[in-house]
Amino acid sequence: MKTLQKPVPPGGTIGIIGGGQLGRMLALAAARLGLKTCIYNDAPDAPAFQVTPDSVSAPYDDLDALSIFAARCDAVTFEFENLPAHAIAHLESQVAVRPGAAALAITQDRLSEKTFVAKLGLKTAPFFEVSSVEQARAAFAKLGGRGIIKTRRFGYDGKGQAKVAGAEETVAAFEKFKAPAILEGFVDFAFEASVIAARGADGAFAAYDPPENEHENHILRRSTVPSRLSVAHVAEAKAIAKTIGDALDYVGVFAVELFVGSDGALLVNEIAPRVHNTGHWTIEACAVSQFEQHIRAVAGWPLGDGVRHADAVMENIIGAEADAWEALARSGALHLYGKRESRPGRKMGHLTRLSPLTKR
Ligand code: AMP
């Protein structure tokens, strides 16, 4: 396994697997630090290709192309973490990869992720493995109430998920997925929040103020800071992220999605081993954004100051909403991702509105 002996100096190249909007914003942040990027994407028209000096376009399991990519990079990271394990191992044998394969393996699979979180003594919704029809029935019997069945891997924006209220519904959803799943108890949360945190290779830790997040049709609509979390809750949320980051020996930015229960409990829903949509407001509201923070950690640089200097509301621009770009440009800090066509549910950009700081 290759490791980074010293920081990647200005002029060096950070490799990014995945060329969507997250890769694009990472590349822009790297450029601000005088670092170059090489972006790897399986399609040739990736939004991030428009803003990177170097790129490779090949399937994510093409080991020869991954070797060519690795040779051009001083360190490699991800905006898209669902690479097959053997491809990540192949990359790791040639170049420093941050976060590493172990952290990715745990967070790629909802069952291993939730098991890991529970072992750390952190709270989650009740969850049960569903790898067979018998397990689907038994899991619902144990749960005894409403639940959500989710595929263990490759789910996003509500894909590979179904609400269930009975054993036969659970079986039917599992059979439709045709993939290993977990059944989770349905959490009657007061609201959702997330912690965006960074961990350096030296164990340094920094967390942003946790935003409150609203979803529509399973897609993030809005993130707001400050959230309704109390000062004590904010400290607890950041401590949860630190526990997870340390246990994963994580390097880079990651997000911990939380349910804030009506009883005040903070439940961990999901860990995202990358920069996160709920942290986009940090570009305008913090001196060092989540994207720059991630590049700093991956390159072995000191972490930056993530203190928020403004209140912020970030809204995603989804599908045809991007057609109103002129009106949107009038009303805030507009980011458009350079996607050629809009499709329903596709994230086309986001808009951040700042207001004076009311609470820290
Ligand atoms: P996920 O893909 O796990 O991040 O879930 C996407 C969204 O579905 C979450 O942000 C919640 O709004 C909702 N959701 C997921 N799991 C649960 C649960 N166990 N109880 C209630 N809502 C959930």
C-alpha cells in the first residue's frame, strides 16, 4: 500500500475518481491552492472535465486505465465512492489513496456501516439483515412496526428504498430489489441534520456547524445553518463525527447524516465518505469550504478554519428549475454544474443565500 510521506506541494496533482459536481467543486478548490487535478470518470462528458487540466475517461474497473491515472497523480481521492473493491486495492498499490480502502469498504455497505456505528456505542434506528425471503419475514416480525427496507449497496437519493408496513410487503420489496438489503425501523424524527467533518492524516479534526436538512422526493431540497440543534446537540453531533472519523482512521472530509428524534436523541443514519451536498453552503459562509478542506487533508496540508461567518440557506436546483437561471442569478450565489441536459430529479446546480451571523 502506497502512503504519502510528505505533503503534496503546490504544483502537484490530486487525482479525483468521479467527475460530477462534487469532483468539479473539488477541482476548483484545488486550483485555488495551486494544486492541479486529474479527474477519472467513466463517461467522457463529465461536468468536472470542464474545469480540470487533466482527465482520464474509462470504466471504473479498467485496471490499465486506473494505472495510467495513478501514475499522473501524487494522491488520489473520490467524489464517487462506489468503485469495486479490487479497483480500489489496485489504485492503493500504486498511489496514496485517501480515504483508504478500509473506510470505503465499511461505508459502502449499509449493514457493515450500521454495525460499525452501533459497536462504537452510537445510536441508530433498529436494523436487521435481509439477505433472504425468510430473513425478510423474520426481520419484520422482530421490528414489529413500520420500517424502511434499503439495499445494502449503491443506493442514493431514495433509490433502492421502500417503506414497508407488513411482513409480506417487506418480502415483496426485497424480491423486487434482487439484492441484499437491511430493514430499518422508521424513525419519527423532528428533523434531519448532518455533520460535515474533516480529519487530517495526523489525526487533526475539524467540523463545520451542522446544517438542518430538508428532503423532497428523497432528494435534498435545502440545508440551513444555523439549525434548530441546541448548543449541547451541536457539540454532541461533532463528537459523534469525531468518534467515527477516529475509528475509521479517516483522512479527508466525510459527512454523518443524523436524525434528530422527537425525544432529542441523535441517531446516525448514514456516513458519506466524501464531501456532501449538505455542506455546499461552506463555499460562501466559511473561510475554508468543505471542498478545500478535503483537498487540504488529502494533500497532507494543515486543515483550515471552518468557522462560519454568516448564516446560510443552500437550495438545490433540480431538473428544469435550472431554466430560471437568470432569476436565480439575481437572488444569491449561483452555482451551475455545466450539465448538458436537465432531467427530472437531476441536480443541476445550487443557490446559496447568506445573511448576517445570528448564532454560532
Ligand atoms: P438514506 O438513503 O439512508 O440517506 O435515506 C434517505 C432519506 O430517507 C433520509 O434522509 C430520510 O429522510 C429518509 N429515511 C431514511 N431512513 C429512514 C428511517 N429509518 N426512518 C425515517 N426516514 C428515513
